[in-house]
Amino acid sequence: MKKLHYNGYIVQRKIDYEYKGVDGDNWYLNYCSNNSFFQEFCDENIYKSWYDLDYVDCCSDKSYVKQCINESKKLGIDYRILLCATCRNLPKLEKLELGKIGEVIGYDYAYSGGSYYSCILNDIISGRIEEFKDISLNKYGLFNTYEEAEKFSQLRNSLLVKDINYVFERGDFIIYEITEVIV
């Protein structure tokens, strides 16, 4: 297992679905709020993985996350706060101070930002890849361990090399350790 770093939080619209990973309606206040502050903050402080391969699009600024929580409550939007740890070094969350940190809910295999495209959601849960039909996931639609996610990554990469008739999303995927924060 690689050394994981707490990178920060993802604010995600809460949707009742079997999959609870990073691929979702993240940073929804960018278009749900009339306050341009949210989009501007994301542009300047969160969306950095496009330009820096050592970066994951998480927020390490707890005051911004609290503003997202307050705005979501004001607008009546159900939300989730995900604490993310990855092998990427930036951003670095120094102290876990936001809410009650629960247990790790699982491990996702997804892009480090942008759409947060999850191979678990799009390749396993979708049921479109025959070779993945027997892969079991936990009750959150995630892998239970880092090692399971790593094994899946290796299997997926071997299928990419074989160039079978599936159309795989290609890119720089990483493994996320996800903890849901109770606020």
C-alpha cells in the first residue's frame, strides 16, 4: 500500500444511490448559488489537477467547506462531506478539524478531479464490462481495502493493453480512501 495523504474535502450533493464515491455532483454551489464566490474559490483553489499532476481537486480550507454547508442549508440542498486521502501530495490537510470523522467507507478508483470519473461506477456498477461482473463491492459501492482497489486497477490496465472490444475511459486514475464526515 502506498502512503496516503489527507488531501482535503469534497462537498457533494447527497443522492440516494448505491455508489457513494467521488464521482457525483461535486461543488454544486458553483451553479446552484447566486453567489459567485463559490465558483471563484473553486477556480482559484480547488481545480488544480488539470495543471499539476501532484494535485487532487480537494479543499483543505475548512472555512470554505463551512461556507458551503451554510449555503447548502440556506438553499435546502442535502449534501455530503467526503474526506479524501490519496497518494497525491497536494493539497495537504494538516488537521482534521471539520465535524466528526467516521470510519473509512471504502476506496474508489477515479480521476483526481474534473469530472472525478470513477471506474467503479462506470465499469463495474454499470455492468458493462463482463470481466468485472464478479467483483464485489461493499454497501457503499466501493472497495473495502486499498489492496482490492489496486488489484482492480491492475486488472483494468491489463484489459486496456489487450484492447478488447470495450471502450475504456483512459486517464490518470488514482485510488481514493474516502471517509464521510458527519457535520
